[in-house]
Amino acid sequence: MKENELHRRRLISAKQSEESIAKIEGQGSYKLAFADHEFLLQDDLRAVRLQLEYLKPQLTLEKHQVDATIVVFGSARFLSPEQAQHDVRMAEHALAEEPGNDSLKGNLKRAQRALKNSGYYQQAMDFSRIATEHNLKHDEENLMIVSGGGPGIMEAANRGAMEAGGESIGLNIVLPHEQRPNPYITPEYCFQFHYFAIRKMHFLQRARALVAFPGGFGTLDELFETLTLVQTKKSEPVPIVLVGSEFWRRAVDFDLLVEEGTIAEYDLDLFQIVDSAEEAWQAICHCYDLKNGSKG
């Protein structure tokens, strides 16, 4: 027997043991399933992700006993009146410097249109303020404002609730061009979704009213999905209030749908069209016989 073999260390050193364990722990198979990000993002785990995405807001809202909401929809592109006024002034100043510039003329025209539409932002903010002030006076009739969590009408809804001293919910969605949450959402009620279907479920699960301001495809999608659920009796009727008659009567020809037989005339009773935040709130108060309406 060689002398170095006789005196060679027989026990594994602490360093060798640590290196062996590190190799094992570095493998994805060793990670706890719920802590393995790569594992959870596999296509085969989509059903699990759907369940988790539903449960996270669900458990939070249940914990805080939030069970009745007013959903506010509308364009993400509408600006606040103060921002729209600022943009018009800037566009006017730029055009004054170069009166013949067609591009600057177009900028001014768009800024003026944005200023006109900022009235809807103000109305959404006023509506949420009115509803939240009522909630704060009548806790048993608390209808918390919920929005899509982004800019435009969504921001206005959360802002109105915050300025009234109340809380509100924001249901954000992950988009290719990132939608950041607006700063007026109550932080513990600011959620983020990957799946539109789960987000829609949370919009409508607690909804006791839907207030839709002018908007694009997203607003129309949510509006018609709600109308369909009520029309087909998958959901009990709730007040569905469209704010802005000039916009809605041009955007959707409901009378044509009746004339062509694609909906029944009584389907027009599923919603109402109003022109102010106060009218929208009164429509909800009338449906639920809320105390003293907006006067609280």
C-alpha cells in the first residue's frame, strides 16, 4: 500500500459536501413547486395560474368585506381638464410661432378635441365623488368604486373616490405597452391581471351597477358583455348607465338593432342613457332605493 493512500482523508470535507448540495439545489427539480417560477409559467400550468389569479383578489376583497361595487368604464385616452387646457395653450403657442404649419394646425385640432372630451373625465370624477360621499355617510349602503386601474376615465373614477376621502379598487391588466396603475387607487386594492377573463369576472362578480362613459373597444367589450349576461339571464339585472347621449346615440344605433330584429324592443330597457354624473347616480339610487339619493 502506498504511503499517500494510507494517510489520505477518508471522510468528505465540509467544502465537498457544500459543493455537492449546491449542485443539487441549483436544479429546477429541487425547488419547491410554488417557488419555481419557470415551472409555474409552463403552458400545462395555465389552469393553476387562472385559479391563482382569481383567488388573489378574491381573498383580499373577502377579507375586507367588499361585496358591492360600482364599475366605471370609459376611454383610457381622455385627459383631465387641467392637462387638456395646458395642451391647448401649448399648441396655440406653437402655431402662433409658425401659422402656416399644417402639422401644428393638426396638433391644435387634436388638443381642442381632447379638451372637449376632458369633460367626460370631469363627469367621471364627479360621479365617483358623489357615490363615495354617500358611501361614507351610509356604511350599510357602501358601493365601492372599481375601475380598470389605468389612465383616462379609469383614473378619474379612482381620483373622485380618493378626493372624497374614500377607497376604490383598480383592476389593472398586463398589456404589450405597459399600463401603469394610476396613483389614486387605494394601494391594498390595486390588483394586476394577465388574463382578461379573470379580470372581467372580478369586474362583474360584485357589480351592483355599471357606469359607462364614452370609450373605445375595451369599453364596448365590457358594456356588451354585461348587456349579454343580463339579457341571457346569466346575471341578475343591475343598473347599466351610459353617460353622454351625443356619443352613445352615434356610436351604437340601438334602434337599428331593434328594427332589424337582432334584439327585442324590451332589450332597450336593460340600460339607460344620461348626460351628467348626477343623473347617473340618481339612476342607481332609484334602482336600490338608496337613502336620500345623492343628498345623503
